[in-house]
Amino acid sequence: MGVLTFLGGVHPYDGKELSKSQPVKKVIPGDKLYYAVSQHIGAPARPLVKRGDHVIRGQMIAEPGGFVSAPIFASVSGDVTGIEKMRMPTGGLTDCIVVKNDHKNEETAYTGADWKELSVDEIKARIRDAGVVGMGGAGFPTHVKLSPKDADAIDYILVNGAECEPYLTSDYRMMIDAPDKLVEGLRIILKLFPKAKGLLCVEDNKPDAIKKLEAECAGDSNIEVRTMKTKYPQGAERMLIYANTKRKINSGMLPADAGCIVDNVATVLAVYDAVAEGKPLMDTVITVTGDGAVSPGNFLTPSGMLFSEVIEQAGGLKEGYEKLISGGPMMGFAVFGTNLPVVKTSSGVLCLMHDDVSASQPSPCINCGRCVEACPENLVPARLSVYADKGQADIFMANYGMECCECGSCSFVCPAKRQLAQSIKSMRKICLANRRKK
């Protein structure tokens, strides 16, 4: 049984054993798929198809809406039935291109390439044209991340294989099942940065993955496997950078400002597919897990499928389940139903028999300081949540509220069961929106 270790203490259960031994299974797509035009940070993609058009798997159905944007590709063949508003896992409404699956599996012919013979611009173009985005959560278009002002100033390319979020094991399975492609994807990225070294950063609770990766990069002096202590939130970008380079960044900086670029496992594999095999990003590996899932496992899921269909692949839900979360329990989003489309950044569906959060009644802060001990950014979450609840944006920012990495550790350890992280996240979004208006 695994444990969840973090700055504030240890929890006796991390849930990973439910799915970590399950190899990735291909999911059979349903009769209708819903492709959100906004699956990334930046401008939404612009639809290229209309009602009645026939599309095939691998065909671009929406083009980038700007430089910070990414195209969308059909993951099945079939006919477009229209564009509908759909609720996303994060709660917002987004236009979705609806395709009726004809189950004929017609697919585009892909053109691979020897990436060693490609120029830097050609590699970036392949990544851009394949719609690759950060699949660790934020969805930042990868071609933009790989285009800093000064490529010579980048010293490290860090592959985030920490996967510190409890229950989720999709990255772990990809490291186990495709270590060769992962290392090759890192080599492709390293070609863009002549002075950089590649670091495969993996927590020490994944010794078999570490062993496989070390075997793949043996003899390559420019790539190193870094074994990290298993500690939440080790996989957060700032924590990962500091743990492996001792360099610090804050909310006003990008990793590139510290000479680093960070991509997670799924993103690096998508880079390999895009550059070496010419395949666009159409599928994502999702962990369906929790004590409310009949048969937890990891599933290679076509984008646009509904959560309900993916859950069916895991045997469905147990009778009497109480809670569903898109993602993991610490940073995921609780959802009210399963009529939600899978997007590029989907990582997991957590099904729980008991909703401990709803069952707990918040009480006044007792000033115990546990949230301070648990905070990886050395903040005072108890105070920040008060400023947030009172709408005191200026005081919130003056007390470094924007430095919160939204890991949820403060809420997890709070004996008063106060929803500290929720209040702080909401205020951070308000502050960011106010910045954009200015």
C-alpha cells in the first residue's frame, strides 16, 4: 500500500495500487464524439467543418485561432452533425464539434520523418501542426513553450514523471509501456536547445519505471534519470525545477526565465508521435479509478468521447457511489455528471463511494498552523482564504496569494475542514482576470 507524503505529514493511502498494474487498454469510441474548440490555454480553435461534412480520423477539424492556440483533430471517421455548447469538466461552456461515428475507422495517411534530418523550424512546425499541448493540466501549446526568446539560455529540459497526484497512474504506465518513445521524444526536444541537458524526473515510488528509463538512455551523456523523493506536490512545476536544479521561479516568471523547460510524460510522447511519425494529438491515456469504479485501469481514449463511455470501459460505477472527480483528489475538479467530453488535458476520472468533503462541516480556524507547515510555497493559507472570502484582492496579492500553486495541501491538512484552497483559487482567478483588463 502506498502512502501520500507531503510537507504537512503522511497519509496512509495514495490509491495508486488500484490501477498501476493495469496495462493501457484501447477504448472503443461511442456513436457520437464532441470536440471542444478550446482544449488549451489561449485562443479557441476555429472550426473548419460544418454540418454534413464527412471527416476521417486524423483530419484537422478546427484550426488555431492565433499563435497561442492549437488545432483540433477528429479521432474517428463519420459525419459532422453540428456545433453544440457542452459543459466542460472545469465547469465552463464551450462550443463542441459533434461527429457521428460511422465505425468504419477511416484514417489519414501519416508521413513520418527522420527527426535528425529536420531543422529546428521544421520540428517546431510539426509539433504545432499536430496540435500538441501540455497534457499535465494547463494545456499550454507546446510549440509556444518550445520557442523562448533565447534557445541558448535553456540549460535543462525536464520531463515531469513525478505523477505525485494520488490515484493517477497514466504517466507511470506510459513510462513502463513506451520508455523508448519517451526518451526519443526528449532527444527531439533537446535538438531545439543546443546547450541543454535532458532530465527524466521520476519519484522513487516508481523503481521499475526508473530502471526502464535508465536502460533506454544508457550511454547518452546528455540525458539523465533523476530519482526524486516521493513527496506531494513534487510534480508541481516550481517544485520540480527546484528539486532538480535548485533554481527558483515565482508566479511572475516562466521556467524559461530560470533556464528550464518542463513537459510532462504524455506531452513528450505526443512530441515523438508528431515529429517522428507525423501523427496529430487525438488520444490521451486516462486513469479511471477509485473505490467506486468496478474495474480500475488505464485507457487510451479518443478525444471527444464522453466520460460516461470511458467509465463503462472500467466496468461502470458501483451502486451507491457519491462523488466523481475529473483528475485526482488534490487538484482535480468535482463534476456533477458524466456527460462531459474528454479533452487533450484529461488525465483521470476518480470515482468515490464516499464524499468526505461534503460530509465534513467547516468550523472556525483554530490557528494551529498546519496549513503553513504543509504549504510548499511557505504561504499562510488561513489568512489568504480570509482575504479571498472578503474580496480583499489588494491585501491578498500583497500577502503573496498569487504564489499559490493550487496543490490543495492546505485544505487536506486543515483540522477545521475549511476549504482554503477553493477560496484561494477563486481569488487568484479574479486577480488574473483583473490583470488582463488592465
